Amino acid sequence: AAERYWPLIHGEKRLPLPALPEFLSLQTARGQLCEVTRVRDHHQALVQQDRRISFLRQQLFIQPGGRKDKLLTRKLRRAIPV
């Protein structure tokens, strides 16, 4: 959900980070069996404005109150009026 904001905030394309498929491949290669349980989807957090901003700050590695945080807040208000 945050990927589309990365270039707007950081000025460059976001490189994908390793995620669940890569983790499971690594565990299998090591001979480790593991059980995966999916929990609440993060997209739910994007419903309320405060939770949306908090979630996106975390995903985009933005400090609250900084220049990039102000840019994110402006972009969100334009894209999704409160």
C-alpha cells in the first residue's frame, strides 16, 4: 500500500525488500519447517486518517514532523480528502 508513495517522498524507485516467499524459501533451504499464520491485513489501517499516516510513516521510514512527513501529509490530503 505504501509503495506508490515511495517515489513521491524519496525521489527514487523503491527496491522491493525480501518478504514472506523469500523467508519461506530460506527456511526450506535450511531444512527448517515453519508454520505461517496470517493476521490482520495492514490495508485495514488505511481507513482512518491518523492510522493511515502512522502506517505510511513506518513503511516509508519517515520521522514525524520532518520535511518528508510534511510532504507525505500534503500528498495524502490531496489524494484522500479528510
